[in-house]
Amino acid sequence: MEFPTYTRGRALRRAAAAVAALATVTLVASGCALTAASDDASSGSGSGGTESIAFVPKQLNNPYTDVVLGGGESASKAIGYDYSVVGPLEASASSQVTFLNTLTQQGTNVIVIAANDPDAVGPALKEARDGGAKIVAFDSDTNPDYRDVFVSQVEAKDVALIQIRQMSEQIGGQGDIAILSATANATNQNEWIKYIQEEVDTNPDYAGITIVSTVYGDDDDAKSFQEAQGLLQANPDLKGIISPTTVGIAATARYLSTSEYKGKVALTGLGLPNEMREFVKDGTVTAFALWDPAQLGEVAAYAGQALVDGTITGEEGDTFTAGDLGERTVGADGIVIVGPPTEFDADNIDDYDF
């Protein structure tokens, strides 16, 4: 599978947007402690529009999130909305609440959130909606009662199927494997893990595979590295690790690449091509997958505009146009799908730049 042809043509523009977003995030991060203490949210660069949109990621300074935010900023400016980013430095369950409260006080028109916990953010989101804000969840869903739509990367089961198939191919369909996830409460991670486990339990193609452990690196590089090391020490017969998180897979690849397990323990999951390229080329990783993260931010911004304009309400069957990404349809439970995942390996990884 490949991205649409325009994706590669826009790679440099996306990279520039991601750099701009990173600069915004850096400004926010530098004042994050003060923000949390004073309930005064920091803002990113505004576009001069009359409506405002704020992105609240799981955590700041995450390379994957930076690419998503680059797409969100680009789309926000295209629709003439004032754009900002606020959020915590650590992806804990309740860490986003203070920022949501501040956005509500500021009268933000659209709040776009990747929830660290589907319920912990609920009361704050309810207050925001009561105040007139439109809520777009992205990447990691909230409880559906607390948002208008959820912009999902891909069909959750498709992500799981790719990862377990890649792992099976790499270990010959036999052996113990483990999962290194992000946070224990992340809805997207947990849904993918659920489908992976179901495939192992019910699909005869994977009858020889056993998931022996699931650990959490909390989308922290150092902790993910330590968890990967711990998995190998605790499970000497481990054949592979699935890490459905860009932070986790990169940290695990870094550990494997200089260890005795390089070439012996398979690693797959969800990663950024630019972060994983060296590990594919040195033989640490054979294949992994992801979607275009910038598109996630773009579609989320356009969905927010459609909600404000009344083009959609979040009902199944609603449609809206997401710029040059084209028309998107709201599906069951208010879910909007961005697009299919792409598989990366040594043959195609140099074709992508994000």
C-alpha cells in the first residue's frame, strides 16, 4: 500500500509545517509548568482568524505528534482559524484537564484532543461543550459522550492485522512475543492490542504464537528503552516485540541495534520512517507500518471547521471536505477515518520523509 501520489510531492511542505509546529510546541513546553500552575494556557502562532482552534495532544515534544500538529497548523491557517497548541509534558491520565479548563475560559471555538484517558477528560470537555466549543478527538478517542467526532487514523482492526501479520512473517509463525505499548489507558493502543490478542487466540494462522507480556513505556523514550531491555531479560526465549507506538518502537530498535538480540528478536509496530530508517538499513528491523500523521491533523482541523459552520453535527452519514484531501464521511459512533496504513521496509522507506 502507498500514500496518494500528492503525499510525496507535499513532503517538503509537510516537513516545513512540522518544523513550524515544533517551534510552537517548544514555546509551549518552555512555559508548561507555569501554565499548569497558573491555569493560563500558552498559545502557538495565530493565523489572524476570527475563530480559534486549539490542539491538545497527549504530550508535547513527541516526534509523531509534531508531524500531526504540522498538518493541523497548515489546515488551520488555510481555513483562517487562530491556531494554538497546549498540553502536558507527560502523558498521564489527568494531565490535560487544566489545559482544557483554560481553553474553555478563553472561549476557544474548537478543541482537538488526543485523550490520555477516555474518561478523565470528560467533565472538562463537557464544560467546554456547554460553553459552545466543538470537540474533535483525534488519535486516541475520548468517551463518545464527550466529543462531537473522532478522527481516527485508520480502521483499528486493520492496524492490528498488519502488525500481527508482519510479526508472524518475521518469526516464521512460531514463538513467544511481547507488546510494548504507550500508556495503559490509551484507547487507540488498547484497541489495537485487543485485536492483536483476538487474532492470536482465534486465527489458526497464528496458532503457534503466544503473547507472553504487555508492558507500557508511557510514550517516554527512556522508559520505553528500559521496558524493552526488561522484556528481553525476563523472557530469554522471546522471538519478537510489537510496539504500536512511535516512541516505543524507536526506543526498542535503538536497544536491539546494539545488543546481542539484533537479528535474533524481531521488532515491528508503528513508527516514523525518518526515525526508523537507520534501523531498517542496519538490519535491526525488517518492516513496520504507519499512516501519514500530517493528514490526521489536517482532517481534524477541517472537521472542527465543519462543526462550527454546521456542515456536520457528528451524525453518521454527514460529509465534509478536508481541503485537498477530499471528502470525508462521518461513520458510526461519530468516527471519521483518515486513510489506510502503509507498510515500510528496505525497498520503500527512502520514498518517505516524515
